[in-house]
Amino acid sequence: MPELPEVETTLRGIERFVVGHRIEQAVLRHTGLRWPITRGFASHVVGQTVQQLRRRAKYLIFDLDAGAILLHLGMSGSLRVLPAHTPVRPHDHVDLVLDSDRVIRFNDPRRFGCVLWVAEDPLQHPLLASLAPEPLSDEFDADYLADACRGRSVAIKQLLMNGQVVVGVGNIYASEALFRSRIRPRRSARRLRREEIAALVQAVKDVLQDAIRAGGTTLRHYVNAEGNPGYFRQKLFVYGRSGEPCLVCGSAIKHFVQGQRSTYFCPSCQK
DNA sequence: ATGGGCACCTGGCTGC
DNA sequence: TGCAGCCAGGTGCCCA
């Protein structure tokens, strides 16, 4: 999935339908997600009201009267708001039926996502506790990234996708931010100059914000709460454009594999 | 501590 | 037409 913009778009789409509403039923059709849904899940959440919906990294947090639901969309997950009793489609694994006669439905073909019950402060949960700063926060600035790059031989693209450095930046937006800041993805993090790091920080923020405005990027599975795709795909400069002309200089966009993920860049614009 | 590679899973597309 | 092989938005974990 879903990288930060798609999770944020999902949050904005479902927020007004869930906050202040009571969960009347939890329907579990397939509990075999990345982490199996535990036996007691339904009994923990049913009868509770959603007090707040938050995002941390690519996780959605449903804060309940007591405890919380931690939800990740994985590579192919989506959450939709539907009228109760909407017919089920393949890979509709979990429903949260609300007191408004609506259902929040989790669909995830590849099942890399998760839906977890957490009794205590979700931010202290092992999956969240050691995550790096949010890319759109003031904490993520040139000083911070310069520190994180110091002494790191790893390629800058892989560093950007490391959740211990900054969260929310996945495979699409890492390539796009590097294009916007004119930095080659294979450059060693420690070799970046200060002004390049500053440009990269700004590019990460810009591309994420632009993508949120467009409702995220849909390659295949992603849909927002209404079931509609995101429109940022049309605004991608390099991702998925191997062999096509660079929209800035016309050179053919190149593609290679880095850490088992596809990377795209313009050999002429990026140095 | 760091970096590299594998694992989890389904489905769509390509090419023989 | 059938099927093998490859690829896809993430990330925790194990190993050197």
C-alpha cells in the first residue's frame, strides 16, 4: 500500500463516520493477517465507542473508551465505509459494524496488513514505540536528516525507506522525492552534501503533501473510504515510468532493483 | 550498530 | 489455451 498519503487519505475519509460511534459487532472472516487476529478481539472492541482516529507512520489508531485498534494496510489493504449489509467481496476480511448502520470494511488481498487490539497506550506498542519522526513534522528537518546520514554507507533511497530514520516514505515516494531533489537513489547517505540533504527533506514533505491533496496513488488495489482510487499516479515523475521520457529533460527514465525493490530515476536530472 | 536478504500472501501480466 | 515465472504500495526478523 499504501504509503503515508494513502493512509492519511483513508483516515480523512473514514474519520467522520467512526469518531463518536459505537462498535456493535466485529465480523472476522479471515484472521490470518500478518499477525493473526486474536481470539478475544471481538469481545474487546464490541460495545466500545471510537473516541479518536489517528495516524502514526502507516498505522491507523482507533482510540476506544479503553484500549485501541491498531490497523495497517500492508501492501494491498484498503478500508471503506459502507452501508451495513453490503454484500461481501473477495478479501473482505474484517468488518466493524457501527451503531450508525454503517460498516468499516477491511479488504486486503495479500494479507500483509494487520488489525490488532491493544489494551495500553498504542504509541508504546512494540510496533510503534521505536518509530522515527513523522516526515511532515518540524522534527524532520535538514539537521535531523544530516545526523541520520552521518556515517551511513547505505544508499540514500534505502535510508529514506527505513522507519528508524523517517516513517511513511515507501517505494513510490522515495523515488519521487529523490527525483525532485535531483539526487541519484544509489548515492551513499554519508556522501550527500548539506544542501542536497536540505533539498531532499523539502522534497519529501512536498511530494507527500501533493499526494495527499490528490488522494494518494493507486497502482492496483488502493481505494479511499468511498471506494475511489487516488489520482497522484498521473503526477508521478519517475515511478513506474521506465523507458519513458523524463518530464523535465526528455531522457529515458531508468529502472533498477535496490534492496529487492524497484527504483526509478532520471540519469540526466539526478546526480 | 549496520546492512543484506528472506519471509509472509494473492493475483495479474508476460512470454513460451 | 495453459502454465511457469515474475512482479507488486510493507516491514519484522534473522544472519553475518
